[in-house]
Amino acid sequence: MPMVAYSKIDQPEILALLFPPLNSAPTPCPAGAEDISFAIGKDNEVTCRFYCTDLQAPVLFYYPAANESNESFDIIAERYGKRGINVFRAQYRVCGENNGSPSVAAMYATAEKLFPLAVDWMRSKGYTGALFVMGESLGSICAIDTVARNGEAVKGMIIESGICGTSSFLQSIGVSEKQADIAEDEGFDNVQKIEKIKVPTLIFHGAKDSLVAVAEAENLQAASGARNKQFFVIPGAEHHNVGKTGGDLFIQAIKQFTDTVCGVNTWRQKRKSYKRT
């Protein structure tokens, strides 16, 4: 993929809106989870959290929303664990080399370097389950970029409150129209990237999302290069509460998606199971 400088988007006024202050300090690991640190470059280290349910269970490589608190994500991961899904929470809020705040350039560079390191770590620990990449809100940008780069290592992709156009999203979070006038090849470029993604894709969006209109999510869905793709609009949901509003049905849809992609729900497997009984 071509190198992008992101100089137009990596401006202090924009970054303050893209990366709001985190809502909580680091928290102790809940039972069944562990924190892992990875060296990203010469001076940067990121700490991620892995929530284990079973060595052979599928893994959600999860890029959360930019302001997701540790406490709330522990609860989210527990819901997946009850459905037999491991979760790897990927950290992408990394400061650039020359300033003390996160940047889009550092975010992309971190995601690119972290993914293979994390996969190697999981395999070295004996986790053999299928790998699915998931991203929520700003995390969807990392998810799409990661799968576009590593499609051969991924079984499927899940997008929650995904971002489509760079300029429209920046304006929706408060960036001026003039400053948000950034071409896609100098911004997130999600439509072009998702066109190249062929793995099964599942997209969720809130019907009342005021940051990314449903029509933009539909554009992202239409652009997807996957033959196997699904799109759900969650009634009553806004940008940051799709999973919460969808409740058990939301988790169930993801479980069914991972099972189907992994062949758990196929008629062949059901037939084999029936013959064994």
C-alpha cells in the first residue's frame, strides 16, 4: 500500500477531536485476561489486553473506539467470552516521535506493526482459533487498514459504527469545513481499501448515528469487495452505543457470523454430527 504522510489531518485542532482524553486509568486484569506489552519502534511500547476463553476459540482482534474506557471494555469482552470468543484488545493511541499526543500517522504505523507481533504472540501461546478483525468508530479505520494489508491471515472482518468519508467525519466531530477539506488519498481512504477486502464482512450501524449517516455506512457496504457480506442497521442506536443497544442479539449475530465463516453452522458439519449420534 502507498505511503501517506497524513500531514493535513495531523493538525493539533483535528487531533484533539479525533483522540479525546481517555476516561479511565489502567485497571487490573479481570480473571482470564492478561496484559501484553509490545515494542513498536525504537521508543514506543503499547500494552494490549487479551481475554481468553479457550485455546481453539476464534479470536476477535478488536480496535475499540478512541475513548473506550478500560472498565467498559472489560464488560464487552466478558460478553464475547460467554459466547466462546477470545478477544484481543489492540491499542492504537500512540504518540508520535516529536510530540506528546496521538496522531493519525502514529495510529496507522502502530496498527501495521502490532498486528503481526500480536498474531505471533497468540500462536506461540497455543491459540489456534480463526482470526477476525473488528473495529468500532475510529477503530474501524485501523480494522479496515489491517485487513487490507493482511487479508490472507484473517477469516473475516466486523465493522461497528464504521467511518466512510474523511471530510464528512471530520466535520461531524467539529472540524471546520475548510480544515476538513482533505482528499481521501491524504486521509482515511476507507472506501478504496474496503474494495480490496475479499474476506467475509459484517457491518453494524446505528439508525440514529449523528456522526456517520446511515447512507455513508451503506456506501461502505456497497464498496466492500467481499462476496459474503452482511449489513445491519440497529434501531435506536447512536454512534457509540450500537453494541449496547443491540444487546444479546448483537453478540448473537457476531457469534453466528464467526461460526458460519468457520464452518460450525454448515449442513455438512451438522450431518457429520448427526451421523456420530
